[in-house]
Amino acid sequence: GIVEFGLIEDNPDQIGTDQIGTDQIGAAQIGPEHTGPGQVDFSQNGPAQIGVRELNPQQVGTGEVNALQVLPNGCGSFIHHPHQSAVHGRMNSTPSTTTKKETISIQLLGPPLVEWQGSTLRIARRSVRALLFYLAAFEGPVSRGQLCFLFWPDIPEAHARRNLTRLLTHLRMALPDPALLLTSGDLVSLAPERYLCDVHAFQQLLADPSPGRGLLEQALQHYRGPFLSGFYLADSAEFESWITQKRSELEIAYLRALDRLIDSCTADHEFEPAIQAARRYLETDDLAEEIHRKLISLYGQQGERAKALHQHEQCLAVLERELGTDPLPETTAIYQAVLHGQSLAAQGTTLPPTPPPLGSPPPPDISPGGRAPNLSILV
């Protein structure tokens, strides 16, 4: 079979030696009382003998033993060959199998959560967690210079690089498998096939310019809350700036996905999931008057007049409190239609605004809350 154990390292940040003899471990017997470099304790099976292994540059701190013989009396020997292992003496070999390597789960949408083999992985040092989160969110190799600027922008580069070397050592020690962290020259990354990150899953599902309802619902399941909610690194302004920018970027994508889901469900006459999506949107941005308007209309189309009128009152209150403005004419028109029991178009939740005349100036910029700014309050 295949046995892995620490033998080799070519990376100066890692520990070990490059070769033992001529890439060959002889017929050393391993038993309960024998431990040391290149040896494994098979105390339950009696003395064992280990053949040779081939160097694998992608493994960190491990080598592969390509022949293993467990003998009751410890007799026999192994001879290395690039394509086979010959055994002299008594032999009881097992077929070679490929072991599937475990992946680490890193969830960054909402309060950060790291899991390994179904259990929470706790990392004590905040700076080590920050480095792990950045590498997980970045998706790809990051230069050491970029990491130094992120964590220590105000100190000399040589000092920052020494700090980074120590931080990488702490991260490697904190991970359940050192091979999860890759370093190659000036580049640092997580092993891409060994970790899962909700940020990447969320963004990939929304990469389609016109995602269907199924993709939207899958993507929204990953969004547990704002990016790295509750996590901060007080002594690093650059890291905090990165969190703020990334959080805003992902929140915009989240709100757009919710808006598309509202429209998709409404078009399918499935008003209840559309209502749930609209309410979820307003939990993040309660100044989005267009979403208030859609929600009023959805309640009206379901015949829930009291809820529609209550939603209008909530819209009025938040606009007055936060912006000191009245609702737009489109919102008032929807409210009046529900108030007087008028039918609303089943294919849309808002009344179309009157198009501006040709040659008129473009409309003012729209604020994040979905409204044009009230310039009168700024004078």
C-alpha cells in the first residue's frame, strides 16, 4: 500500500531533508521499540520493513513509501526500482490505493467559520486567521510583497518579510495538514483542490449574466450575512479597508440576486417566495424604495390589503426618518391602487413611470437606497 511520512522538503520555509542516502531506505525493521526518521511504528502487526519512496514536490513534509512489508519475524528486504518494488524473502503485500485528501471548508459570508472533517477548526491567533481568510477569499497565488503591504504597510519591507515568514509558519502549524498551504518562490496560496470557500461558490453561481431562478436560490443559500461579519484586525488599516471593499462588493451582488429572484418569482405567479425575498432585501437595505413598492404590490396581488398598507406606512417612516423625503409618485400610485381595491398587473409589481420627453436631460444619479437625492435639503 501507500504510506506517507515526513522525509523531504525543498522549500526553505519548510522542515526536513532533501534526500536520504541515494533516495533509498534499506531494509530497516520497524517495531514497537524502534522510532526515528523514516520509521513507522506498526506495533500491532509486529516488525515491519519499508521500501523506498519517490520525491513528490507538491507534498509538504511527506514522502511516499511505495512498498510495505509486515512480517512476523521481520525477515526479507526491499529493493527500489522506478516502476516496481521487489521483495526478497517472505511477502504479504496489499494492492496500492490512492487516498483521497481531505478538504478544508472556509466560510466567510457571515461570521467566519473554518471546518475540518465536519468539526470546527479553532485558530487562536487573530493575525493567523486573517491571513487564512485573505488567502481563501483571494482565489489564487498572492505575492509576499502584497501580503506585507496588507499587514505591515508602515514598516521596512525586510522587517515585514520576516514578520510574514513567521506568520506563515504559525499558519502552517495551525492547519490540520501543512500541505494545505503552498509557497513557491515569492507566491503564497492555499492548495486550490484542498479547500472550499463560500465566497467563490456564491460568485461562480452568479457569474452567468442572466442566472435562472435555480442558480439565484443556490447562490443566496451561501450568503449567511455580510462578509467576515464580526471579524476585524485593529492594527491593520489596509486589511480593514480590504474587508470593507470586499463586503460592499458582495453585498451589492447579494441585493441584485434578491431583486432578480423577486422578479422571477413574480413572473411565475409565486408571490410568497417573492415576498420572502423582498423582506430579506429590506433587512439589508431598508431605504430601497423600489423594493418597498414591489412588496406593497405583492401583498396587494395576494389580497393581503392590510399588510400592503402597513408596508406603505413602513416605507413612509423610513424615508422620513433617514432622508426627510416623501415617497416617489410610483409608490403613491401603487398604494392608491391597493387602497381602492384596483387590480394590479400580475406580470409586474410596479407601475411603469412616465417616460421623459425626447431631448430632456438625463435623470439624476440614484443613491444606494434607490432614490434620487433630495437636493432641497442640501441647500
